[in-house]
Amino acid sequence: MKILSLHCDYIKFKPLKKALKEPEVLDEKRKENIEVTDPLVIFTAVEKQDEANPNLLIEYIKNIEELIKQVNATNIVLYPYAHLSSSLSRPDFALKTLESAEKELSKNKKYKITRAPFGYYKEFELKCKGHPLSELSRTIGEKNTPDLRPKIIEKLGEPIDHEQLLREISKTKLDTSKLKENDHRIIGKQMDLFSFSEVAPGMVFWHNDGLIIRNNLVEFWRKEHKSAGYQEISTPQILDKKLWLISGHWEKYGENNFRTSYEERDFLVKPMNCPGGMLVYKTKPKSYKDLPLRVGEMGVVHRVELSGVLAGLFRVIQFTQDDAHIFCTEKQLEEEIIKIMDIINKFYETFNLKFDHVELSTRPEKRIGDDKTWDKAEKTLESVLKKKKINFKINPGDGAFYGPKIDFHVKDSLNRTWQLSTIQLDFAMPERFDLTYTDENNEQKRPVMLHRVVYGSLERFIGILLEHTNGKLPLWLAPKQIRVINFTDKNNKACEKLAEELSELGFRVDTDIKSEPIGGKIKQAEMEKVPYIVVIGDKEEASGNLAVRKDNKVTQIKKADFISRIEKEIKEKK
């Protein structure tokens, strides 16, 4: 069984049409739109192997009750969701399981249970809360039931069937039938940016052109942070359980982490970068003269996700998070938060992404630290927002377990909102890790800590950017900036000479001098979202000018003027 739990502000759903020949029979009330406020939604896929598990219902209810306790929910929605698995049980078995779970959970009068219709295509809308426990996925019963899926069994001394293995790992194919035309997965395929494979679910294979985009975003991040006084570090991928017990992540997110062991010690593949940053801080004594200390890390993290919820770059298992941690005194706090806001503003102006709204997320039910500390932290963030005259909404209970946060939501060209940048204030982690500095009076004091991201997940940001621009990235980011095309074979040498000259100047340029109709070559370049298409024919060779095509408009321009134009465009990041 696979489950995905979402703690939401609300969920609305309505059955539209039958997905099975014999779906469950609904009364009139359940045929209408149903809305549940402040629910814990348990998306559930009952699998074929669950039919052989006598303890399935007990384990299912136990897991739900654990999740209820973690987020302190009372409204529970059991939502059948076949997309979480490719190996589903018989429909009658799945329905009976969900009905039985509804009946058992309803015995606890604290809970209000709603079960979504089974066997129907449904429309649904929800708003997920932003706290760390709002999205969790689990696999239930895997250890207790036989795996009925076909397997390749390797016996000692027998040869490995390499052809069969190759067939198994070569099945990945992008199904575009249910994707919109501007979906980043389609754009990524057209531009040859990245791919996915079943050998590494939820992990991106960056192709050359995709890596150019990624590296340019990282270099922009590095340059801006260096000028803002940040250091950059890199911490290990796999860290001892002891570290995560101190930070609280082992207990909070144990089910959603990749665990491993070495010499009888338990380790975690890091799901976040902060604990490693604490250890770097502790490597040598700090003085008040060292503060504020701004430390950034483009850290690769891993979090367990069910295969059914993976969605291209938007939801992955391995991703790069542009974390930074600022260690400072309480007096420096407001100024440091304002400086972070300035960086965030500069980044999103550069990418032409407009802010839709800002939220101040306050203390969650499950948290560390006392109320006095939380009062001080929340008042500090609220004070800065008011000082900067930023309109904001209070998002009660959605703070991180160690501190309140400010979330920045942007709106893209498709009118969708995304929560990307965040600033989190943390008095608790420095206490847990015993972080100190020596003040002016030679006394040991505790620093305050700010966690912040600008891109958030770099992979997700690239996906948003591709859809926001429909793949027509600004020139400085475009993997292929210029394509030189011949009019006839007689113009090949002139094309190659120009491409070489532009390449030596640092532009990303290629040629298309195939003996094919020019219309087809232009169409191919446009499909690959190449910003500038330069066509050279006899006329251009004679005049020394260039026929430059951009956004379906052709301009005759001198070579020197064209070079000046694109140099300016790249420098200004237009």
C-alpha cells in the first residue's frame, strides 16, 4: 500500500464519471461537490500484494493515527488515488479496505472522517499547508507481504541475462498524451535539456544543454552572494544518525528519508543541509567580530517520494537546494532579514517573476522551543515586514518546527502561484547544537540563526522558468544562443567562419548547414528555442551584413552591431 498524506487548509472534490465498470454506488449527497476544511488528506493506493497481508487494515490505521498525531488533525479525508502505484489490487478489495478503515477510525469521536468516492474520475482542488510535516509519503506492509511483481533472479554460478536487464532499464518513455503543450517535460525534450530513467526514480539526468542552464543559474547565485558577503561551503551527503537526532529531523521525518548503515552505525542520506552547516560553524571558536556570518551551500538533498507523485522537475527525490544560514546577534537580526529580502527581490526582478503575496507562517502544533522564544521570533519577522511596508497574510500553524518563517509566493505568466523563497528565524537550533560566540565582554553568548533559500529547489525553479517563458529563456541563460544557417551549400564556409568567430567571443553558437530546405532548418531552430537565427546567403556574403531572425522578425544588420547588441543583452540579463 502506498499513501501520500497532505495537511491542507481545504480540499474540494466531486465525482465526474465512472473510472470502473462497477464503481461504488453513491447517494445524492456524495454525487455533489464536497468541501472539507483543515483536513489531513490520506491519498491511498491499495496494491496487489496487499491482498496477501492479513494485518493490512491494522497497519493502515496505525499509520494514519500517527500522521493525525503529528499534525494534530481532526478532519480526515480517505482519498482513493490509483496514480500512486502501477500494481493495484482488485477494486473490490481496495474498496473494502477503505470502507473498513473509515468504520474503524469513526469509532474515535474526535475524528470526522470523509471518504472520497471510489471508482470515479474526480476533479479536486486543495491548498496544502507549508509546514515540514504537511507532505509525507509512506509505504505500508512491504516487509510483511510477498512482492508479486516479476523479478530477475540471479542464482550463484548462473550467467546474468544482460539482454533482459537492458530491457528492464530501457522502458522509460515520456507519455505526453496528458501533458499540456508548454509542460516543462515536453519543452525539455524538444530542447534536449534533461531526461529521467527508472534506474534512478525522481532524479534528473542533465544533458549538456540543460546543464548549461543549471550552471549559469548557479554562477549567477554565486556572484550575487559573494558580493553580498556570503561564504560558500559544501557538506557530505551521508551523515550519522546522531546528528539528525540532535537536530530533530530523525524523529520528525524518519519515514521520508533514505537510511543506510556502515560498520554497524546508522546513517541518513541528507534530506536538508542545515545540520552540516552547524558542524562547520563549530569547527573553531567565534567572536562577535565574526558576526554576522553568512554561509551558503548549493547542497544536493534526497527525500523519499512515492513514484506516483513524481512530476518531472516539479517533484523529485534528488534536488539541489540553495540554502544559506546567517549566524548573527539579536541586534543584527532585522538588518540581516532586510538584506535577504533585497537579494530575493533582485533575483526575481532578473527573471521577470512578480510577487503575488507574502505569508508570515507562525508556530505549528509540533515544535521545539518555549512560547517566550516563539513570541520574540514572530514579533521580529512581523516588525521587519511592517518596516519594509510589505503587505502580508498570517498563515497560522505553518511555521517550521524550529521557528516562524516568511514565505514569498510568485506569479508566473500562466497566472499560477509558486512558493519559492523563504526566510526562517531559528532560536532553537543554535541551542540544540550549543553554538556560541564570545561577546565584547569576553562572555559566551548564543547566536541567532536565519535559514533562507532564494531559488528553493533548483530543479523546480528551472521547471517553473521553462514554463513561464515557454522555453524562450533570456539570452544569458539560453543553452544555444545563436544558430547560423546556410542558404545554399555555397555559403557553408561563410557560416562556419562566422560561427567560429562568434564562438571565440564567448557566445554559444552552432551551425546547421545540412543540404535541406531552409524553412525546415528555421523551424527546427525555433522548436529548439534558439534566440537568434542568422541566415547567410549570397547577398549577406557580398554585403558583409547578417540576416538576423528573432521572434519571427528578420533584420539586416552589420556584424559589429549584432555583436554589440547581444553582448549588451547578455550583460543586462534581458
